[in-house]
Amino acid sequence: MSGLPVISGMQAIEAFSKAGWLPHRQVGSHVVLRKEGSKITLTVPKHKELKPSLLRNLIKVSGLTVEEFETLLK
């Protein structure tokens, strides 16, 4: 398993958007993403750097693999 890159919240939102997770609403500094046909939401903080544990959890909940997510970042 490869290590996760250090990215900002906005970079994560852009990558998840490429996978179909679209911004639904914003609450303070957190953006809630939803995918059509799914009841699951992703809450991504708009921080300068996301902790690797948080990013790994968001990737897991979204149903992506780390490798798929890294591809979406490019």
C-alpha cells in the first residue's frame, strides 16, 4: 500500500468531484459532497493540509482505492 500524498481540502474536493461526488452544501469550513443515487455523504474540511488518517477514511467511505484516488489527483 502506497503512502498518501499531503493535499489540501480543495484538492481532495476536486479529486472526489471527478469520481462523481459533487458539492451539496457548505457548513463553515466543511464541504458536504453527495453522489447521485447514494445516501452516503462525504464531509471534507477546507484545510490547507488534510491528515492522512482523515484522507484515508474519506477514500474508504467513497468506495475508491488509494490508487484510484491518486489517479484522480492527476
